[in-house]
Amino acid sequence: MRVVILGSGRGSNAEAILAAQQAGRLGRARVVQIFSDRPEAGILALGARFGVPAAFVDPAPFKTKLEGEGEARFIAAVSAAKPDLVVLAGFMRVLKPGFLNAFAGKIINLHPSLLPSFPGLDAIGQAYRRGVKVTGCTVHAVTTEVDGGPILDQAAVRVEPGDTLESLTARIHAAEHALLPAVIARLSER
Ligand code: GAR
């Protein structure tokens, strides 16, 4: 199963996927390409470290969504990698029907809350400020509804007395780093 990872940030989840692959814990999945919409994103440095091609793709003209020329560039770049699965690992743009239809049924997203609670931006902060006692992370299939597609798996994280936003964030990230590679491995064995 050929996997393409899209990310905008530091890439700790992409790193967890690549480390799982190195350790033989990614089933029949193999990461073939990493793309980012931000040229300075840490995720791009993983390419050299793990021997996977990694490249910036210009997402212009929009700031928070992928549409128009930027969408066309992403469709072309991702198509060229012939993915069986497209993994959004901290890709902070809303995907539109053009991209979704080009890879229909093949796109999964990681979100740092127990969806359907706290969709959208700053999900960990939203949950923390709301005072929930259990939060976590979700991997779901991507549809036109933002953070709304069918849920593939979740991991729960308890909010402990004395947790700060930082300590809670760290535990949610640790849960994500276990969950996302496990879901990819499972999908690859289907
Ligand atoms: C992760 O916590 C992921 O759940 C979140 O971005 C972070 C990326 O971290 N995604 C979203 O909030 C999507 N709405 P990383 O770059 O270290 O993998």
C-alpha cells in the first residue's frame, strides 16, 4: 500500500509513521512521498532522515483552503506518487471536492480530539478550556464535512487534575503517535 503523507507542521506524526515502518510495524504500507504546503515545515526534513522524497507544493492563492491553482498543483503532485492512501498528518487546510474526488475513499485525517467533539482549529485547547475529563484523538475518513467523515479509530486520554494545556497536549500527541501508524497498518492488511 503506497502512502503519501501531507503535513503543514513539525511532522511528529509523520515521524511516528516512518519509525513504525522502520520497525516493521506498518503492515504492508510503505511511505512513498511527503508533501507540505509550507516550505519551512519540519515535516520536510524527515525526507532526508528516512530516505523518502519530500517536497513543498505551492498552495496559493488561498490561505486556509486548498482550491484553484494550488489544489491543481497538489492533485498533480500526489497523483504522480500513485497513492493507495493519502494521510493528512497535521495538514492545516480544508480540502475541497476537486482534491477529495481525485483520491476518493483514500484520504484519512488525524484530529486531536474525540470527534465529533471539538472539530476545527485548536481542538486540544477547546477541550481543555471546556473542562472535559476525557479527550483524545481520532483518525477518520475525509469527506467534504470538515472533521466529519466516518471514524476509523480513536484513543482516549484522561485529563488529570493539575494538567496544564502543555501536559495534556503532550499526552494527546503520544496517543496520536501510537494510533495513526496502527490504523495505517490495519488498513494495509485489508
Ligand atoms: C496533530 O496534533 C494533529 O492531530 C493536528 O495537528 C498536529 C500535527 O502535529 N491536526 C489537526 O489539528 C487537524 N485539524 P505534527 O505536525 O507534529 O504531526
